[in-house]
Amino acid sequence: MPRKNLEMPPARAPFHRSPLLLILCSAVLLAGCHVDLTRLRSGNPLDVKAFESLEEGKTALGEALERLGAPDKVEWKNGKDYVWYLHEDFMRAGIRFQFPIAIFGYRHEFAEVEGTSDDTNSIALVFNENGLLQQKSLRLSEAYIRLAEDEEEGWAFYLIPQYWYSPYLLGDAGEVDFRDLFKPGHAGGLDLGFMPAPFFMILVGGNYQQYPGDRFTSRGRRVEVEDLKLWQVELGGRLQVPPDFFTKFWNLEEVKMLLYSANVRRHQGPFVYIKWMISGTQNYDVGAKFGGQRAGTYFDKDFRMSDALGAGFEYRIGHFGVHVEALYQNIDAFNEGGADLDTDAGNFQSILFGGGMSFSF
């Protein structure tokens, strides 16, 4: 059946814009670049196996409707019934370059590039005067064929143990900066990953961090502080794409095949990702000493909110993966302690480098 004879029904399903890609857009927006990737699909996915089970000269119209469901278009012409099942797949990718600094909320746009891909996947059936299948045809785009080859659907689950080292501490700790109050620290944690869709992972977990206390001089006194110990409970997400995404961005058929799949477990090999976390952080009392004598606390025990943003690289083989990453962490200011010091600190910030493993099940 020639494609020009296939007409889309007037009703269209609402388009779906990936929230994760919007997060990616937000990340690059600060650099004066806005990326937008939109996909619109109308009609139900085609049942290729049911189509293949239809036999010309044998399958009745009622049987075909029972196997394939309600059609998108039906016509009667010259005593014959024409039935169509249609699934439109539209994708638009665009990138806008803007002046990186906003002036009174306005950013000048000096370039915009956009590309589109529009495919109609179709099943066309013709039934004769006796209600038997006379002719059938199937048209699928390359991206849809790749989607249909996925054997397995559903969520994937991951166990992710991790370790980080934090050589850089940032922020004002009151008497001194945090980098002078504490030494570089270590952290270890465990996350559970839930992947409801390809390349997007929801993360739930926790970690323990410890930063050894250091020494400094204040008003002629030798001050020693105890270790900073932190427990965190985390909730966040990870957007990961294969490196090919960046070289095939303008080949929209390839982008469809990379980003859209029913089988979230199929993807293997290398990935790059961005990661964001929102956490609740419990810190313990940080004691202070003057000349070796206990002099109260520098920070008191309390619960604070924190967040982290980072990027990394992962390589997956089967059910096993390894990754390396860098994170920027920001924790709300700790409670002031009772020591005779300026303990009115700002937010505790740190840069962490590390990695870990992942096990899918």
C-alpha cells in the first residue's frame, strides 16, 4: 500500500517530553546554549507478531480485529474493506546559542539550528466481499524495527557500592576556612538504582563521610578540632547516554535508536552521565580543644539538607559495571558550637572524586 494513501486520523496523542533531557538543557543553559529534544507519538504501537499471524485467504475480518484491536482508519470501497493501523513517530531536535549572561532577564539569541524526523509506521489490510483477508502490508521505520527487536520490558534494578576521596574543601568555617579546619576526607556509600526507562536511573541510598580535624591558631591559642563525621540519606537521579549520542545528535534516526527502547537492560558498553542528589545530612558534635584541654564544641550535632551535582563515566558488561565520577557537594551551615570561637560558618562545600561498581538484577 503506497504511503501516500495512508492518512493519519485527526486525533493525536499528547506529546511526551523527557524531563531528564530538560535537566540536561538546564545544565548547558548556563553556558549560553539551550538544547531541546522532543518526541511525539500518536496511535498505539503496532503488534508485528499479530500481523505476521494473519493469513491471506484464510483470516476473517473479525479474527484480525480480535488480534490487532481497534483500527485507526476503516474504509469500504467497491465491496472491499480497507483497514489501517497507524503509529506516527515524530522527533524534533534543536539547539539555540544565546549570550551567556542575562541582562535584566533577557539573553540575546544569535543562532538556532533545528532538525526533524517524521515517520509513519503502518499496517494495511484489505478484506474481500466474503470478509477474508485478501492483501496485507507492513511499513516500519528503522528505529521502530530496532525497538521491536527488544525482547524484555520492565524496570531494571541496580546495587551500587561507591567510594570517594575529597581533596578540596570550600567555604567559610568562621574562624578559618573549612580547608584549614579539616583535612581532606573520605566517603563510602551504597545506592539502589531503579531504571524505569532507558538511560534514566532513580537513585536511593546513603553514605558516611569523615574529615579529619586539623589545628590552627586563634588569638594566640593553639586550637585543635575533632573529626567531622557525616551520615547522609540520598534521593536523586542519573541521566546516562552512550558517547555515540554526541556524534549522532543530528542523525535523528540514530538518536531514536539510542534513546528509546522497551528493553532497559539491553544497553551495554560505555556511558557518560550526569548525576544529581538531594540529601538529608546528620552531623555529629565537633569538639574543640585549647592547648589540649577540652573547650566545648565547634559545631553542634544537627540535621541539615544538602545537594550534590556531578558527572561520570561507566562501562557495563552483562550484569556488571564499573564507573568513575566527580561530585560537587553543598551542605547547609552547621549549628554553631559553644566554644569561645567564631563558629558562625557558611555552607560546607567539597569536591569528591571516586567511583564504584554496579550489579544489575
